[in-house]
Amino acid sequence: MRGPNLITLTTDFGLDDPFVGQLKGAILSRNISTRIVDLTHAVAPHDVLGAAMVINAGYPFFPAGSVHVVVVDPGVGSRRIIVALRADDHLFIAPDNGALTLILRDRKVQALHRVANRSLFQPQVSSTFHGRDIMAPVAAALAGGMTLAGVGPEICVEQCRTLEIPRAHHDDSGITGAVTGMDRFGNIRTSITAADLDRHRSAMIAGIEIGANRINTVVSTYSDRPAGELLALIDSTGHLEIAVNRGNAAMRTGCLIGDPVRVLLGGGTASP
């Protein structure tokens, strides 16, 4: 079945330079009818883990068959390969640097190929811009109906590079997770999920600790706490978030990616 002829873009390019426009131009030159959606161009420079989190959270809101291009590529021009895969009835193209870690780990991979068909590439391939010269025209061809096998040879999931994604650790007294990112509002994403909290639904939350800060409970909305107050809630992707109502939690806490976050429990036991 023909897909929706739609391509999403996730990059760390920002909007100050012509890179995003060139990426889109390369796509449209090969497939003028495709629709292009900017998922984000504000991934922090070289932040492959951030890109992995963004694409995993973003792609489910697009129709099946969409092509998702991830260009956060600090190893551009090196011996790293580029991969194209089908998972969860979506198509993904990215450097093999861990940007698709969560897709590879959490979704059923239906097909996985190395991008190697040079006839699809731009006539001149820059060693510093594989997103424009390789990934964009390949995405255009896939969105236009080319089969995944057309990009190059099939490879195994085990051949792909993956990142160590922080997972929550459970013990009798609570849950320990880590900061995995911050958005432009200063809201802090953690590796603790709603499912982690549900494992302890029979226990009372005695507090959430991040750095020297302690929050008493998990609320439902930002407005459940007065303006300027630190709070914890479950964000739109199902993760525990630390925020400040109408403020910046990242600045308030001074936290960094990888810093520990602890949910303390006051009684009860974890579910198996």
C-alpha cells in the first residue's frame, strides 16, 4: 500500500543557517509532491540521546507509512553507516549512531537496511552534509513509493549501534531515575515513567528529590501549584517531569542530564 508521501525532519541545525532549507530543497528536487513536517530543528548540537527521545515521542502522531529523517550526526563523514528501517509501520532514516535506539529497542523492527545505493544520492556528496546529499534524496524516494530494499543491503538489528538509555531502578524504599533532558520552558524530563509509579500504586509517595530540592507529591497539572512553585507531574509522553508553574525548573534546580531523581515511598510494596 502506498504511504502518505510525508516526511518528518528532526535535526540539531537550528534556524539561523540555510541547512534546513537545503535539506527540504533536496527532498523536493526528488519528490515535488511530498509533504514535509518539521518535528524539530532544536535538538541540542550533537545530542544523539536527545534526538532518540524526540523521534520516539514524536513519530506515533503521524500516519502509518510516514518517513522520519533524523539528522543529528556528529560523526558525519566518518566510517559510520546510515540505516533505514521499518518499525511499527513507519520508516526511519538516520546515521547509525544511536539516534534510533528507542525505536530499535521498543518497537518491532519489520525490516532494516544499510543505505548504500549511490544512484539515489546527490551527484556530489559532501563529507560534511550527508543529511542533504544522502538521507534527503533517499527519504524522497521512499516517500514516493520505493521499497525499503531499494536503499541497500539488509542488515541485522545487532549490527546497529545503540545508546545506554537510563532506566528507573526500583527498591523497597522507592524509585531512582535520571534526568534525560530539558525543554525550552525549563521543564525536566526524567527516566521515571507513569508505569514505574504504577508498580507502587499501593504505596504513598513520600516525596520526589532532585538535587537539594524536594517535592511532596505528583500533581495533575501545572496550575495545581501556585506560580513559581516547583512541582512534579506526568508529562504528555508518560514520563515524570519536574517543572515550575510559570517558571524554569532547570534553572531553579541547576540539574544536568544524567543527574539522579528519586521518588521516595512511604509504605506498601512494588508490584511484580
